[in-house]
Amino acid sequence: MTRSGLDDSALRHVDSIYYDGAHYDRRYETYTRDIEFWCALARSTAGPVLELAAGTGRLALPIAESGREVVGLDVAPSMVAQAQRKRRPATAATFLVGDMRHFALERTFGLVILACSSVCHLLTDADAASCFAAVARHLRPAGVFAVDVATPHHETATADGQWRDRFGYPDPATGAAVTVRGRRRYTPETRMLVDDLEYTIAGGRTARATRTSRMYTADQLADLLDGAGLRVDRSYGGFDGRPPSADAQTQILICSLGRAARGS
């Protein structure tokens, strides 16, 4: 699937510094706590791996370098280009520009993953249902679909509309400091979380980005998954395998095909 297969609603939000592959890599280069979880899950399943919203290959590349064939799909062309630049020649990883709501790869996978709260980019029930139905069509009969998402209470705790310093990282072009301020706003009625971000780059240049996310509880996801013929087999409250709890920061759902999806 190529960029020509994307509609405006998929592309309109990715033309910003937040979705610039080189900047994204620097922003998240210290976020490694989930990598071994996903690599271990890949080792425990058979067949090729598909990662949706794969970004710059933060997870897809380590999985591929462990000997698995991986396809990474992402809506942001800059992310895909960065992943392709990082890919070692002998690594069995392919990166494609595509919309996780509507994709048709004409093959099936033993494991499909949607990690790092990327399910929150599905801003309506219809978008989520379409994505999960596409996942079901791409899963092998004994395949696994796994999704992780931050718990709403944790993600919205700082959504007070106040501007504050958020994070910083070295500029990928110059190494100079990039500092980021932001404010977070949440509307409970729509479950929409909006991050307004202001990047200050060496020389005083400022770039702005807005990221909109939709919050999901595990129960809300389970209902949408069920509608797509996917059932939740087990769940965790952290990447160390702990059980779900009221104070967990992360929800991880491990799913398989239900009878409806198998018979479709």
C-alpha cells in the first residue's frame, strides 16, 4: 500500500515536526522499556510479524534483527523513510506507507502488533472497528493480535490546559538542544485528548504541532475487538507481565481470532 491509497483525513495530521522521522527518533531514543516484551512475544509466535503504526522502526527493527520477518506500516512518510534508512541490509524488515484503518497486504501474519498507545490515533469507533476488521483479515488461524494503550486516568492526569516544559532532545541535524513546551486538554464527553506542542530549536526557530488522541479503556477495546471477530485471551497491567490493576499505567491485550472471524 502506498501513499496514493491514503485519504486526506489520514495525511492531514502528519505534516508536522512531531511526525518528522529524525526528530521522532531523537525524542524517543531513551524509551526502551517495552522492547523486550514485544521481542519475547514475537519469539513465542510463528510466522511473520506485522506492526501497525510502526513509526521509525523502534520495535520492528529489534524484532527483525532477532531473526523474524517483519512488515511495518505507518501513515507518516517521514517515519517510514527514517525506518528504511536505519534498516540493515540483511534485516528482514519491510516498511510501507499505509493507513491502519484500511489496508490490504494480500498476505497473513502470525503476529500483528499495535503498540505504544497508537490505537489512540483511531479517533472514532468506526475507525477502530475498521482497523480491527483489517487485522482479523490479516491474521493466520492461530495468529495473535496484541495492543497496548495507556490507561485513560494516567494519560489525562496532567490535562489541565496549562503550558509547561515537556521534554527535550538533541537536534538530529546539529546536536543542539531542542526544548519542547506543551499543554494538554481533555474532553471527557468525547474522550479526546489534545496536545499542543511548541518546539524551540537552535537559533530561536519555533515549530508547532498538535496531536489529537482518543482514550480507550480495556473494556471499550474489548467490545470493538469482539465486533471484528477478535477475542481477548489475556491482559496485563505492565510490560513485566503484572496483572491489570486500578492503578496500572498501561493496558496490554493479547487477542486471537474468534469463530466469527475464522468463518468469514
